[in-house]
Amino acid sequence: MSAHPAAVDAPGKVVLLMGNEAIARGAVEAGVAVAAAYPGTPSSEIGDTLSRIAEDMGIHFEWSANEKVAFEVAFGASMCNQRGLVAMKHVGLNVALEMLNVVSLRGVKGGLVVVSTDDPSQHSSRTEQDNRWLARLNCVPVLEPSSPQEAKDYTRYAFDLSERAGLPVMIRTVTRLSHMRSGVALGPLEGRRREAAFDWEGFSYRVSGFERLFRRHGERHEKLDRVRGEFEALGFNELKAEGGGRLGIIGVGFAFNYAVDAIGRLGVEDKVSHLKLATPHPLPEGLLARLLRGVEGVLVVEEVDPFVELHVKALAKDVSPGLRVYGRMSGHLPREGELSPVIVGGALAALLGAEAPCRPREELEAEVRELLFDRMLTLCAGCPHRATVYALKRAVMRVKGDLRGVVVNGDIGCYGLAHAPPLSFEDTYFCMGASIGVSQGMAHVGVDTVALIGDGTFFHAGIPALINAVHNGAGVKVVVADNRTIAMTGFQPHPESGRTATGKPAKPIWIEDLARASGVEHVEVVDPYDLEAAEGAFARMLEADGVAMVISRRACATEAVRAMRPERPVPYRVDPGSCIGCRLCLSAFGCPALVWMDEAGRPRIDAALCMGCGVCGQVCPQGAIAAVEAP
């Protein structure tokens, strides 16, 4: 049995769990049979937890090639009367959206839970996308927990609701909840396992007929109406309206914590009615109406879009026409970005004509700017991607004579930091796999490009674009920064890693084989730690006709050092007698293990950070950097 607290069979025991771990526990308690995910912050720990406990719990868990495949895997189990879970970050649902749309229409057999971890303020994402809109578009019920305990309990409930309603159910969290920790009281583990059998009547065209299974919009709406009725009496939604105050607050999901904090700090418990709303879709309109009829105004506190606020305004037209609705739409809360106790407390105080419980946010931010500076983004010490980009820059200068001789279209992954100084050699990145696709559009109008994509991203979304380039004659040049893992989200395996999510051996699928099978004739594999060889390979790629690819392969430095434990790599040092203080190692290469010393007028290498890759020794024109000799 796994030692992870999410796998403990001890009902009533309180354990410390992260929000994401609590979701995994809730799925285990509900008897999930198949779980699939694609890693992406802030969702990754759901899959990481399941990967550690799945075999002991008799669960199939996998890191799928992308979110759409993960959704399909979980739904396949649902059609066979097994419970399925699929987890992803918010933008991952865009990839899986086609399946969400059709599954909500066709219905489910075994409970199917979709976890969307949204990211207000874009802590690790390209957008603040609020996936409640996608849930509403596809008639999918949404549950929003406000604590790890609720994350576990709501997940377990979601499986039951999914089966009663015949719909997939979304658990929607935000970054603060996904990554916070608190005590969670465990529930009993689901002991019974159902027989796996395909639901022929529910899903087979052969048995039930095409028309019966295909045209089901009316049935889907009826299902959602039944869910709305259940949400009206659901104990997760809590209304406190005894105060009889002029103002009400609706706290949605995790944002409810900010509302309660503000009420307590201001000491206005007897003046403000409040509703804890755990079900933003479909809204329990009867419960909301009870609050709206008893107040003159209502403040809606939610992350990240004014989703509930908009629907409350619409409902108020019928139940309380004179009601004033405050929130993100009205300007009482910011239109974008993550909320906080300071923001919500200030808004509530202003509406009540009271003194704010905290200093204004603007003052605090100004004070912080005087004390702190933004930390520069950088790749880890010894990261092979730094060597890849450095060698690529040299090759571009060698072949093109100008670093702007190509547009470098990047992709999603650690190598996306190539845009930051001192490398500063990435022009765009948009979404998974886009580097190869947008490069083709540029190539067709005569602009030279390089598509810089990672190994995990290539498996996720790069393969169709590569095939498209060959088929349509777009002579794009593709650099695959291959570090043998999905490093940015927590070192999860992918099809080339040679192991599954649970650590079982798997047949590696090599990118160079896929490229050649796709019709790419110029394919080279190079070790980026060998700068001369890497530069030569990139130069040949740039000069090649048609689609050309270089796979720059070297294991992630952090993973490599972990594999060496308890041993450590031999660090490098700067020879003070040979160094002339030109700063090239810092100004052009920029490994964070290199530290400039003003007094000495030269750099030194922090032995605690040095990964022993030796690339800085190749960069130094004086040969002043070498490995530390053994004593």
C-alpha cells in the first residue's frame, strides 16, 4: 500500500493535503477506475498523486499525449460503466473541447469528472481563461470548492451527480486552492468494483440507432434542469440572511474566503447577508432569489470573469428590479487579475462607507516596488536548452549574417525562456505546437523561420503540423529541444521517456523516427553540450532544402543530477590567472551558477549550483574555465 496520505484507508483521520492531492483523494474515495491527464501548472499534482498510488489502489492512471486523448480515455471507461477522471489546466480544456462538447450531448454511464484548474493573474499561463463559460456552452454542471476539504468532498459527490444526471461534471479550482495545504478529514474508500461492460443501448449506433443517439439537445437541457433542482437544496451552498442588512455578498468558490475575511475584519457580520455559492452552473436561482429580495445591493466576489455577476444581473430583473449589483462589471472589483483580502476588503468597506480593513492596495504595491525588484526569468544551471539556443544563435549568424535573418517561433516549455536576456533569441510563442504551424505561414510568404519546440510539446501537438509542412511544401526548420521529460510541470514522462506514469517500462517512441516517417529527409540528433557539433548541425539545417529538423538531445540537468545521488557532478571553476574579465560567459551565455565579483573584476562559479556540464568552458574565449581537479 502506498505511503501517500491520499491512499490511507482510515476514515475520519485528518491528513495534510494540497488542494490537488485532495481532488485525487476524492476520486479514489469515489471508486475511480481510470484517470488520465496532461501535466500543466496548476493541475499537475493531481496526476502526480495518482501516479504514485494508482497501482496500489487498482486504478489505471496515465499521462496522456494531450488533453483530448486524456478525455477520450476517461470517457471510454465511462461508456463501460466505470468511473473516469480527466484533469488539466484551464487552457488544456481548449484542446479537449471537441470531446467535452460531444460527450455532454451523448451522456455518460459511469461517472465522468473533468477537473479544470484555472489560473487567475496568469501565474503560469498565457491567459486567465475562465472555463465556466465553456461549461455553460456545453451544459456541464460546475462545482467550485473553497478549501482542500471541499475539493475532496465535491469530487466524490461529482461522480454520483454525473451518474444521476448522465452528464460530465466539472470541478473548477483556481491556483490558490490547487496549491494550498490544509487538514482534510478522510472518508471511506469505495470498496465495490463494478463489472466493466459496454452500454450498448446508451452508446451503440448499431443497437440504438443513429437518430436516437445523435439528436439529444432537448434531453441534455432536461438533464441540466434536474441538476439545477438538485443544486437548490444542496448543502454545499450556504445562505446566511439573518442580519437583515442592506448589502449582500455572494462568494463563489475559493473567492468566498476573501468575502468572509472582509466581513470579519470589518466586524459587519450583523449588517451583511452572504451566500456561499459552490454551484455557479447551473445557478440555483431560487436560492439566489431569496438573497436578492432581502437586500438593496449585492457584491459578487468570484474568480476570474464576472460569470455569476452577469447571471445575477439577469435574474435581478425578475426578482428584484431595483437591486444594485456590484463586482467586476461595475468596477468595484478589478476586471482582471486575482482577487485578495485587500481588494475585497477595500470594496466592501467602500460600499458600507467604512474604513478599509487594510491599507490600500496601491500604497502597498508602491512600497513593495521600493523594497524589491522583479526576479529575472532564467533557465536552470546546466540546462541543455541554454546550450541549444546559444549554439543556434551562432549558427544563424554564421549562415545568415544577422540574428534577425530568421524569426524564431517558440513553443510552450522551459525553452520558452529563450526570449529572456542574455540569450534573447525567441520572438513568439502562442500555444502547444504552434511554433511549427505559424512558421509555415511565414515560409509561404518568403520569411525564413526556425520553429523551436520541446519534446513533450512535439508529442502533444507538433506532429500534425510537421506532417502538414511536408505535405504542403513549407520548408520550415525545426529545432526540438529534447530533455527527455516534461520538465516545466514537474518532470513527468512522455512517449520517449521509456516509462509510464506509474513507472512501468515502456517502449520509447523516438522523435527522429516520427520525423522520418512523416517525410522529413534532413534529420540530425546532436548533444547540445558539444557546442561545436551543435552549431554545425544547426548550420546544415538552415542550409538544407525543404523541411529540416535537428533534435538537440540531452537529459534535463536537474533530473540528471537527481539520478546521480548521492554523488554530485564535478563543478567547474574560473582560473583567476587566465580570466581577463570580458564577461562573455555572463553577457552571452548567462548560466546562473556564474557570479560576477566587482572587487576581483571577474566571475566565479557557485559550486553549489554548478551542474558540471562544462558548456561555459567552451564559451570562454580564454580557456579560463575548467573542471575542479580532484584532491
